[in-house]
Amino acid sequence: MLVSATEMLQKAKAGHYAVGQFNINNLEWTKQVLLAAEETKSPVILGVSCGAAKYMTGFKTVADMVKAMIDCMGITVPVALHLDHGTYEACYDCIEAGFSSIMFDGSKYAIEENVAKTKELIDVCKKKGMSIEAEVGAIGGEEDGVIGMGECADPRECKMIADLGVDMLAAGIGNIHGKYPANWKGLSFETLDAIQQLTGEMPLVLHGGTGIPDDMIKKAINLGVAKINVNTECQLVFAEATRKYIEAGKDLEGKGFDPRKLLAPGCDAIKAKVIEKMELFGSVGKA
Ligand code: 13P
């Protein structure tokens, strides 16, 4: 079922586990994430960045594909289709296209304008039964050409944005997108703790899930993180499995060049990685 992320995240926060947001790039990705969720009876969030939507020809294509796949595959677990790091314009495109959840990334605006635009989008989402995520403090690394520094959010600013009525709040706690550099200092649990104390029930979101050690993930969940975004890790295992297939010359054997065969090892690798993350996040059996 396509649902907003509100209820699944409130349950996750109350039950001390996290729901994974897995970013999708194409039909193969979407299918594997949905298979993993159904097999493990996990709620799941499909993340779509503006770049990925453009690649897939638009938000409408993505929304229609996801809805059709949920139907054709007989998916029974709750699935949220969520815009990842949306611009103001992309948020409206997704509302129109039939997404069930959006993230408004207003970090490029001054705080007053960020607040005004966030409030406006909260109102629209509430009317449509959609969920909305806001971000405080830029998340480091590179995503769709936006480079952040991995800064820590100001807990009071988090409280202010949480009080506007968002359903989930992403706060920078030293996390970055993509691979972590060797000299990365780790997550700031002090910041996370301070944010959690001020924002109470609010489900907190941890971006940049790739490469964060398992013990830090568990500690973050204990401190109120209820949604964890994973993107790069699925891309890495897909690329590795595909490279192995080609390096072994399997595309040259029989009909090994058939995309359904060529992409199969990568697809299996994505599914296995998603299941591994769902087990780590504690969402297995929670659908
Ligand atoms: P990673 O690519 O580091 O897993 O980050 C994903 C993410 O946070 C998407 O918003």
C-alpha cells in the first residue's frame, strides 16, 4: 500500500527502531527494494532525488511506476514514496504527481524564508494526507551537485522547525552523503541527544546512512532516529556485482548479454543489502 510516512515513523520512534529510506534510480532498484520489504515484512520508504526523477523522465513516471508495481507485485507492507532533498518547485511537482511524502530542503534560503516556505508546504501536505520532512543544518557530502560540510544543527533551530508541524526532521550531526573520509570524526551523539530532548516525539532522520558503523547506527536509533537514508551503498554493491559478472565474461556466454541476465547479480545484491539494513534498523516484522 502507498501511504504517507507519518504513521510508520511514529510507530518506529515509539518502538525504538528505524525505517529505511532507500533511494531508487530505475525499475530494477524499485523492484528489489519492494521485494526486500515484502519478504521481511518491513515498512519502507522509497527515496527519489530530483536528479533520479529527471533520469526517470519525471516525477509522474516514478509515481505511476511505483503505484503500478505495488499493485502488480501484490505488495502488502506500507510503502511511502518520498521526495529526497526537494527544491520548492520539486515539492509541488511531487504533490501533483501523487507522491505520498516530500522533503523540503530549504537550506539554501535564509531561515525566515525557509520557515515561510516550510509552513506553506506543511499546510498543503496536511490537506493531501502527505508527510513532510524538513532539514536543519546542511548534510555534508555531495547530493545532486549540492555540497555540504557535515555541520551540526542548532538544537533550538530544530525545535523551532519541529514546532511548525513537520512529520520528520533531518538534523545534521556530522553525517555526510556518500563514502566517509578516513579522517571522519563520527556522529555527534551530544548534538543528537540535545535535539532529541528538545523535540520529544518527533521522528528524527539520519541522512548519509552509507558507511556509518553498525554500533553508531544503533546508538543513533536509541537517541531518537526513526528514519535512515541509504543510497550510495546500494549503488556500490550493484556496481560491484555487475563488474564481477562482466569480468567473468558471463555476458559473452549464451544469452548472457540479455539485460534481464546482465543486471540480475546487481539486482540480487541490492535486495540483499536492503534486507541487511532492515535487520540492522530493526524494521523487520514491523509492517
Ligand atoms: P548515502 O548515499 O550516503 O547513503 O546517503 C543517502 C541519503 O542521505 C539520501 O538523502
